[in-house]
Amino acid sequence: MAHHHLLFITFFFLISFSTGDDAVVMSKLSTSIFPTPSTWKTNNFCDWEGITCDNSNRVTSVNLSSKSLTGTLPLDLNNLSQLKTLALQRNSLSGDLPTLANLTLLEQVLLDNNNFVSVPSGFFSGLTNLQTISISDNPNLSPWSLPNDLTQSASLQSFAASNANIIGSIPDIFYNFPNLENLRLSYNNLIGALPASFGGSKIVNLWLNNQEQGLSGSLDVISSMTHLSQVWLQANAFTGTIPDLSKCINIFDLQLRDNQLTGLVPNSLTSLPNLANITLENNKLQGPMPVFQSSVAATLGSNNNFCLATPGNCDPQVTSLLEVAGALGYPISLAVSWEGNNACAHWSFISCDSSTENVTIVNFSKQKFSGTISPSFRNLISLKSLLLSDNNLTGSIPTILTSLPNLQLLDVSYNNLSGIIPEFPQHVRFLHGNNPLLGQTIPSGSGGSPLQHPKGSLVSTGMVIGIVISVLVFVGIVSCACYYKCYGAPTKLHNTDHNEMPIPENGNLMISIQVLDQVTNHFSDNNVLGRGGFGTVYKGELDDGTMVAVKRMKSDVMGTKGMKEFRAEIEVLTKVRHRHLVALLGYCIDGNDRLLVYEYMQQGTLSQHLFDWRGLETPPLSWKQRVTVALDVGRGVEYLHSLAQQSFIHRDLKSANILLDDDMRAKVADFGLVKIVLKGMYSVETRLAGTFGYLPPEYAGTGRVTRKVDVYAFGVVLMELVSGRKAIDETLSDESCHLATWFRRFLVSKENITNCIDQVLDTSDEVTLESIFKVAELAGHCTACDPFKRPNMSYVVNVLGPLVEQWEPSQLNEDQTYHRHHISLPHVLQVNEDTNSMLFNVFPPNSI
């Protein structure tokens, strides 16, 4: 009896001791976060808002999401040994993350959208019951790698760590997660290949897009991931072909753009039964242009190397050569060069006869190619020389090549070929030495005077000299022809490679790289304003204190799409000037560097002030500021549509492309996707481009854009201003994540509209509330499904104008600043005491 009594006392003591640990941790938590919830003033932490306890007063849940919290977390948080849920997402918490090690009951961890600075070693150790973890959008984290400790979480269902500064490779540990459905690791610095353990997994949503350096290798493992539904692999460095995805019948969204994929688009891809959206642009895909079902929004882009610009069969010689490339794994060197539908149009390694119609020479010598020799060489009936030496080719020599009617020379020496040695006609010089696994006897039909490889072989000296001279002459002629065709005569602007696109020559806008290097402090990391898909934007300061923004891009990284956007920015911004369009001050071309210089907008983007103001530690925009921004943007777009000398469609209007100055006045930026509307035309045919969430439904369906595309996007921006919500919010449910669809449900009455107003807005006075109602109603009109029911931008400006106090520049100084921003930067750099009088002669005040 005494023994049982002692056990009871011991058990009671342990319970009390553990509860005391919880009390200590909760007390620390209450003093380390701000503002402390009002209910946290009582002594019983189990009564606090967001805290749930079990019957023993042990904390089982901490749920403080979206509370505008700052501060840090206690480092002994894992003393809450009964904790099952830790939900602190969408705050501004900072400091080191506490370890969660050995919280064996922990099921859900939501830490995304904060400002934590480090992930401790052992953070995931012992989390044997973990099902969901999200640590996304913590960009200030020190670099860390995905740990093997994760393998202890066999119940894991969802792992999200996008924009969390993860480095290294993806560990091959996914055999350990039989229930994992969601893996989101976008916007990190992951490198290397996809792990083999992806194969056969139950992953449904796979987001690995936009790695800083890029994941690489093939996509073959994807073909065995039969549960996939959404696959985001864009903006990486994947190579090889698109695999057969015929078993992945659930895929509805496949993003493969901005990689280095080659080869033909497989028929299995175009036949996926549930596919609704696919992007393939900015790869080096080849062969016929794929044809997707009408219900699929397919973006193929102009930077692939499909043989034709429209669906249809390739030229027979092109088809045969692509089959040859396929046997070699579609090398990137061939994919880059083999453009168009004419193999005789300066394709690398290919020579043709004098008619430039028939392929006569294929020279792949010393290209480090691997793979096999394709029988499709037989279809090149005019082929005279086939040079495949000094590679890593395997397999056999196709016997069918013996029937090539015009073949004179075949060199397959120095490879790893095997099998029998075919007997070629006597007139064919056949070199096959140094293939250890190939038959040893040279067939009698190879010619009366034996030819062997130069390494230990007999060969006619005169023949060698003749061949060398012929090759050198041929290469010289082809090189000259290619140079003048690609470059033309040298110009003062260009010293570029064959991928360069012509840039409008405007001496007034050209700036030297030395000047830009100086004003950006040698492109210092301390001056970085942001990084995007095609480059980095730096802050710069001129000698007179004028601030500029310098966008620096690499042409070899940008690809053709990026070069087109570079050119479009220059072409458009040298033709338009308006108070509410960001000004291009100059540009620079230096080797592979392409630089654009803009006026500096001190307050960054509208999206930052709408969605990231807590992290920026700035006050949220007031309604007056928001409606003023709306009017500024409306006026800028109205100018593009109908008031400039030419009519333009922006095509990528969004809050991230709206910049704010120190007075929170707005200017529209990023004109890389602009389309010119010729006089008398209503629409322009183009490929799908822009940003999801801002694209109207008719754009994907028709492939044509009108000014109403911008009106729809503007309507979505208005919805963002009213609601404080993003155009696409992936943290919400499927029925709520798309802002335009969600917002329009509330437009049936004013009472309903109040339910979608941003909670940080002060709506206590009727004037503000009525203004919000009018803007919400305007947003609904702008996003009408029928483009003909959307208003034009002049109507939009007329609606917004009365809602904003009339703005007038504060006399001369403000106007001078404005006009000076629109002088080309080289002129600004040369400013002297005589310049002030010159500026108004160049751009008089009434020229705007």
C-alpha cells in the first residue's frame, strides 16, 4: 500500500513539474512578443487567446497567426512537451528559431511569413508525429540545408519552405514519406538533380521553381510520380527532354518555362486529360510545334526552336537530323544552333551542296557526344561525309548506313562502339579504329588501300593535307558568311554574339559602363534594390545627389525573351513621357551586360506597401493614399492607351509594377511586354504573357490582346487596394485564393462590400466608406468577364478624379524636378551652370 502511495506522489510531482515548465515557457513567450494579446494578463495561461490546453493544463496548441506580432520566441519552446500545433504565420517575428527537437506529439508547425534569422541544428529531430510544416517567406534566414533529421517524420504530409534561403541539394530521403502530398521549395538556392526517391512518391503539388542558381539534370523521375497534380519547375537549369508523362494523368498545371530543355515535345504531354495550363517558353525545344487541346492555356513562347511557327510537319531532312540528335540525347549545342526548318541555313556541324538544299556533310568529331548512332542518317541520301570520331558513342554501327548512295567517308574511330563491323562499298573510306569492343577485322570491302586513324594508322599524307586545307577553307567561308549575316557591318553600339537583337540607336541615352559602375559603388550588394528573373536592380547616386535605379542583366542568361523585353523597354520609354510613367534615363550595352537606368522611386512598389508593410515597419497606406495611387495609375494607363502619339497595351499591369515616390505618388513601370496598337486596329495577336491573377479570361482563349486586358488588370489592382489581398493568395482555399473571383461575390450590395474591405483601413467616416464603395464598384466593372462591358481608361479616370483632391505641382521647383527626370541621363551627368536654361528648351513645360 505504501508502495502505491509513493508511486502516486511521484506521479503527481512529475505532473506538477511538467506543468510548471509550461508556465515558465508561456511566461517567457508573453514577455517576448509584442503586442501581447489583451487576454494574456491573467495568471492561467490556458485561458489566454490562442492557447489551448489539455485536461492536465498542458499546452497543446499555440495559434497566433496574423496578429501583427513582433519580437522573438523563447529558445526553450520545446519544453512544451504536449504541444501539437504551433501556428505563428503571417506576423513579423524575428530572431533565432527555437529548436523543436523531441516534440513527439507535434503535428502542425506554421511559421511562414515572418522574419526569423536562423534554423538551429536538430530543429526537426524527433518530430515523429509531424504532418505539416511551413516555414516559407522567411527571407532573412541564414543559409541552411534540408536535414536528414526530417526522415524521422514519417507522417509528413506537407512541407513548405519557399523563399527560406535553403542551399545545397535536395536530399534523397523521400522514400521515408509515404504520405507526403505537398512539397514547396520555390525561390531558394537549391542545386543538383531531382532525387531518385521522388519516383513512386505520392507528391501531388511539387513547387521547385525559381532557384537562384538552378536545379539541373533531367526530369525523367517525374514520369513515375503518378499522383502529381501541380508541377512548378520553371526558372531552373534542367536539361534533356520532357519525359513521357502519360502515367501522370492528374496533372493540370505544368510549369517548365525558363530551363534548358531540348528535344521534341512528346505526344503524351499534349494528351494529358486534365491539363489546363502549361508553359514551355524559354527552353530550346525542337521539332513540330505541339498542339494542345483548346481548353489548355499553353504558353510556348518564341524562344524555343520549333521548326515552324505554326503546327505542322518539319522538313524531311530536319526530321531526320532531329532523330539523329535524339539518339545523342538532344545535346544543347545542337538545340541552340538548329533553328528553323532548313538544315542548310547555317546549322552547326552541317554542310550542304551548292544548291543549299541537300545535306552532304555531318561533322560531329570531338564534340563529347554520348549516345548511339541513329539509323536516320540513312534518310540523308545526299550525305557524303559522316564524321563521328572522338566522342563517347556506344552501341552498334547501323548496317543500314551501308546503303547510303553517296557516302564517301565514314569516321567512327575513338568511341566505345560494339557489335559487328558492317561491310561498306569499296568506294567508302571507313575509319573505325580504337573502338575496343568493335570487331577487330577490317572487312575486305573497305577499299584496296587501307585507311586508318592517324593514331597508329596508315594514311596518305597528300590526302591528309588536302582534307585539312579543304576543311580550313570551308570553315573560313562559312564563318565569314555567318558573321556578316548575323552581325552585318560593325556599328558603334554592338560587339555581340549571334543571339543579339538590334537595339534602337539613340546616342542621347547611351551611358558608359564606367559611369554606372561608379554611381552604384561598383554594383555593391549594399545597393541592391531587388532581384528578378532577368537581373538585379541597384540604387545609384550621381555626383549632384540625384538617385537612379540601374537594372543590370546578362544577355547569355536573359535569352531571346529577355532581350526582347530589354529592347521593348527602350523603344517604348523613348517614345512616351508622362508624370505617371517611370522615366528611362539611359541604357548601356557592355559585353554580355545589358543595363537600363530609370528614375529612382524611393518608396518601392505598391505591392510592398499593401502586403509587406509589417515587415517593412511602415504604416499601412491610408484610403486617401490608395485612391490617389489608383488615379495616378489610371492616368498613366490612359495616356498609354489613347493620349500618346501611338497607342500601347502594357500587358503586365500589377501592383508589383507600380512604383511610389516619397510623396506616395505612383508611376507605372516595366514595359517589357508592351504591344503597340496600330492605328485603326482594335486587337493585337500575341502569345500569352503577363501574370496570373491579372489576366482576363478571354486572353488565354483567343490569343489576342486589347486595351481591355489592361483595364481588367487595373480592376484587380483596385481590388487589391480595397481588400489588402493579393491577386493570387496560395495560402487560402481554392475557392478564395483568386481575388477577382472572390471579390466579385461581394458586389451585390454595399453591406456585402464591407466584408472585403482591408481591416487596417479607417472606415469610421461616411465619406471614406462611400469612396471605397465607388472604387469597389468600379473594380467590378473593370473585371467584367465580357471585355466589351469593361469601361475604357478615360471613364476610369473620370470616376476616380472627383474622389481625389485636385493635385497641383507646388510651383516651379516641383515642375523642374519632373522635367529634369525626363532628360536623358548623359545630359544630367554633364549638367553645369549653363544647363538649367538648356533643359527647358529641350523639353518645354507644355510638352507633357
